[in-house]
Amino acid sequence: MSVRVQSDDFDLSTEVAQLRAANPKVGAIVTFVGTVRDVSDGSAVAEMELEHYPGMTESALQDIVTQAKTRWNIFDALVIHRVGPLLPLAQIVLVAVTSSHRGEAFAACEFIIDYLKTQAPFWKKEQTPQGARWVDARVTDDQALAKWGLPSDNAEGREES
């Protein structure tokens, strides 16, 4: 299981090929790639900057991958999360999960990304025409996390969008 926090972009094909090559028993690979949108909450977004707390972030990501491995019969998981300034269309995050069959891989992948959206120690700041603003997780992100039996750290005061 691998977790990386980096400023450099990643190549989906290369990452999946490396993950898949590790085990000839892999029958399913599920991936999720999150990207920067050019609009958020009705405002144009010129740039998103992601900050993190080195060491703490990697530990938190490794913990959720370990939890996924205990919940589902998966072979491996990869999480790459970018930090720094990112423009619209840029890749932010890759979650890739391998297993014998698709059901386990889909569930584990969804679990990992739901956790990342609310619990991973990343801070997002968007540059909009109205100025810079920090982005918090949304109520819908908290609801997605709750279906896995994980409470959100800060569900109070979140916007409904």
C-alpha cells in the first residue's frame, strides 16, 4: 500500500500499470481521479491551492488505507494527493484499488475518497474574482462518510451544497 503527497502531477496509466504489475491475481482495478473545477459555489475559480501538514497527512492517509484493507478483501491501494497551487483541469488526487473482483475494489475506493474529502488534513484555498477563500467540506461529504460508520470531525455549520 502506497501513499504519496506531492506537488508534481501524476500519470494515471503509469500508476495503474505499476500497481497492477505487483500481483498477477488482480482481477479488478478501480480508480478515482479528482480534478480542479473552474467554478465552485457559483464563483469562477482561477486557482486552488492545497496545503498540508507533512508527516501528519501521510500518516492519516495510510491509516484510512489500512482501514479499507481490513474492511474489504483488497490486494493493494494507492493514494496520491497533490499540494500547492493548481489550475482548473489539474489532477488533485488519485485513489486506485486492486482486488480479485470489482465489488471489493469499488467499495474500498469509495470509502477512501469519502474519508479524504472530510478527514484528511488538507486545507484548500480558492482564488475567485471576489478574492481568496478557504474551502470546507460540505454536508454531502459528511453524509457520504457517515454511511461507512465514520463520524465527521466538524459537521456543524457546513453548507448544504
